[in-house]
Amino acid sequence: MATRPATLRIEHSISGKSWRWRGAEHGGDGAYGLGSDLVTHLLLARGIEPHEVARHRSPTLRDFLPNPSHFNDMDRAAERIADAVIAGEQVAIFGDYDVDGATSAALLIRLLRLLRNSATAYIPDRLTEGYGPNEKALLALGQAGATLIITVDCGATAFEPLAAAHAAGVDVVVVDHHKCTADLPTAYAVINPNRLDEGEIGVAHGHLAAVGVAFLLGVALVRVLRERGYFRDHPEPDLLALLDLVALGTVADVAAIRGLNRAFVAQGLKIMRRRGNPGIAALIDASRLNRAPTCSDCGFALGPRINAGGRVGDAALGVRLLTTDDPEEARTIAVRLDLLNEERRAVEQAVQEEADAQASMQSDRAVLVAAGTGWHPGVIGIVAGRLKEKHGRPALVIALDAMTGQGKGSGRSIAGVDLGAAIIGARDLGMLAAGGGHAMAAGLTIDNARVSEFSEWIDHHLAAPVARAAAAGSLLLDLMVTPGGLSSDLVETTEQAGPFGVGWPGPRVAVGPVHLIRAEVVGNGHVRLIAGGQDGASIKAVGFRMADTLLGQTLLHGVHGRRLWLAGRAKIDDWGTTPRAELHLEDAAFAD
């Protein structure tokens, strides 16, 4: 097929990208105005077939929820947990210390509480215990009386700890979504859409976060109990009321917002607006949100505060917040998490500066690797994400410990590059002490002495997929407007095609041609623009953390009166007394 011309003839923007209509990769010309309304246009441009548009406009669980029984071990796990509920067994939930782990644990604890079982939570300490189940903790839970342990957002590769629990007579059900090897750990059941022996159901739902898998387990559990007649004497729980937790965990874990996940998030945000979970309500207040939370708020306001407990404070705070029914306790925990988040930012800034300096020396690398002694392991994932966004390449950040001789690393990837598979490959080669993850994020443990060797290996191993991803890295646009067309009405209309996130990108708008009226640095390296158009209207645009990039420097100092096209996401600025549309800038190109 012949190469389609660049949108607005922009083959090389200021940041070096060509601009294309998003619809082009699905066989259309991508331009709005094909006889469909704007929302339908956005859905079609994201690959939705015309006959599927109706159910994707308003995604519901009725249309997208699969039969949980189609997943391996799902029914076996549901039967075992039902046995525990009926017999009054002591159940423990072992969760990861991030938002996905906290929401997964909270969902099962709340569900079991509604089923008259007082399950307890165990969240390992990031610094002293590390990621995933460990033998000491599992055995201690068993000795304390737990006959059933459910691991959430972890456990898929915890071979030795789970074998020890099995030998001690404790049943373990694994609820995970991270990549698996061909061998599975010894457990009563392993539920994971990314099991290598899953069929089409795994392919269709491999992008679920652990909290989504936990919700499916909840559906299966309630069905088993219904079949056994449990609800003749007990009220049946409202599973939909737990979707606020599913939405929060899904978005914060950067899971692809497509298919079932879109339904989870769309419906979960509706539940969140009702403020029925005291912990989430308190977190909204601590985040100083004066409106109903959006998908973006879950990722950038609520999620980071829950994560702060696991990063620089008490890892169990997130689960405590999300499971308490006491509004005052919820408020106290939320305030503490907000303070820890501020502390996390200060710690992160110091690591970020050192990692930035190392990354700047790796212009010829396909994969950025930064490592430093004394770096706080709780912030390395955030720093890796910043490096990835800034340089457009996968990034790994490793906190080295001189006392133990090992480092803890965290990585973030770009679309089209499976970082989790690469980490598992390095682990299987013996290069890493531990490691795993999924396509977009991964973690590892490595001997300090092997960091250089690993850096060379992963750079070579991922060079080809990174190059392919870069070659396909055009900036995809959804529509073009003049400055006067960037309005609140436009934002409200495009939001109807949401929720947006990874795998379901928010609409990208080209605005112009414009001339710059003012360009300045504000806040923590952000670039703020005021630009005017030929239609007499002006807009505000903000480029976050853009001041020290080529694009930011050009906008600040290198325009010299030339006209521009600006590209980015249309958003509502609601900080003032009158909400107005603004552009969250991603790229720019000269119009003449």
C-alpha cells in the first residue's frame, strides 16, 4: 500500500516526528468529516469495526465480561475459597505493595467481609522483604492460623516460597497477571491470563491488571456460593459496588484501557463518584479534587498517594485505607499518605537528577540503564518512567546496595517493546538473581558486579524492537481545529469516547496555525504558551517537564516570529473560576 502523505505536510516536527491521521492505519483517511459524529469517528480511528461501535460507545460489563470459568484454575480456586467461607476458615491475602496489589487485596477483603469471613491482609515491606511472597511470611501466616492464602498481583514465579507453604500444609491460590514461565509454582490454583497454557481467553484478556483478575475471581466465587445455596441465609454481595477499586488499580497499573478494562474503568468511575468507599473518598479529598475523579486523576492524583506508602512509608497503609469503613480513620490515613507523597517527591528528585545525567551519556543506546549506590528503591520505577517519557526509549533504573552487593531495578517500556519478556530472558540466562513483569513494566534483582554486563546484553537484545518502534513512531492526530475551536464543548464531546489510557489513547488535536504571544517556564520545568490564531482567538498550552527538551527550548527561544502548528490533548483547566479549554502540548511544527 502506498505511503499516505503526512498530515499538514509535516514530515519532521520540532521533536523529529511525522504527523499522520490516526485513522490511516485502519484503512481510512483519518480525517473527521466522513458523515459520522465525532465520537463515532474517534472509535473507528481506534480500530473499532462499524458494527461494534454501539457497545464501545458505552462499555458495560454485560457486553464485555467473559465467563470466568474459561480461565485455567478459576473454578478450582472459587470452590476452595467457597469452602473457606462456609467453614469459617482463616484466610490471608498476600498483596504487592503497589496500587494494583493494594486494590486487589482490598477488593477480596471487602468481598470476603460481605460473605462473613474476616480475611486479613499482609503487604511485604519493599526494602526488607522485596517483591512477592517470601517463605518466612507465608509460614508465619500459616502458623498464625491461616489455612488459605491468596496472593494478589504476585506469586506467578514464587517457586520456593509457595513450595514451602505447600509443604507446611497451607493452601495457596495465586491471582496474578505478570508473565509466566512454562513451569508454574506449586499452588492450589494459579489464576493468570498470561499463563502460557491459556488459550484464546488469555490472548483476549492478557492486558488485565491483577485487580481485574481478582474481580473475575469474585464473580466466580459468588456464583459457586449461589449454586450451593449460601445466599438463602445470607445477603448476596453487590459486586458492582467494588468496581471503584477495579478502576483505580487498572489505571494506576498502566494496564491497557481496551475491551473489558474499558468497561471496568468506565463503570468503576461511576461508582467512585458516589463516594461509597470511605478510603477512596478521603483520598479524593486529600488530593484536593473538587470534582468527580477522572481516569487521569486515578493515575496522577490518587494512585501516587497510595503508592507512597509502599515507596517511602508503611506498605500496608494503602490496604488499610481502602478497607476501612471508618471515615475518620480513612481521613487520617489519607492525610498521612499525602504527606508521604510529598516526601517521595523530594527523594525522587535527587535520584532523578543523577539518573538524568547518566541517561544523557547514552544517546547511542536502545535501552537506557542508570544505576546508583544509595538510591531509594521506592522511587526508581517513577524515575524510569520519567526517563522513558523524556527519551522515548525503554529505561531501567537500578538502586545499588553496597552492603548486600545487590541492586533492585525497575523498568518502563515503550509500545511495541516487551520489557517483561526480556527481563525473564535475562533471569533464565542467570544474569539476574530475580526478575519479571509485563510488556510495559518490569522489576529485577541483580548483583552489582553484573550491571555492566546486563546493560550490554539488554541493549543488544532489544535493539531491533526499539528500532521498529521508533520507525513506527509517527504522531497520530484525531482532528484539527483553529484556536477558536479549542473549546469546553469539544473536550466534553471527545470525552464521550473514553475512558482513555494506554491502549486507548486520548484524542490528539492539531491547533493552528498560531503565532506565539508568550512562552515561559513555570513550575517544575513546565513550558506555558499563549498563542493566537488567524481567527482572532487565543489559547493556553502547557508542555509538562518540557523546558530542557529540544521542543521546549525551541518554543522558548527559537521560534523567531514564525507560525506554528501545536499538537496535544485538549483538556479542561478548572483551577480558575471559569473552566476553560487548554492544550496539553506534545509536539509542535513550523507552519511556514
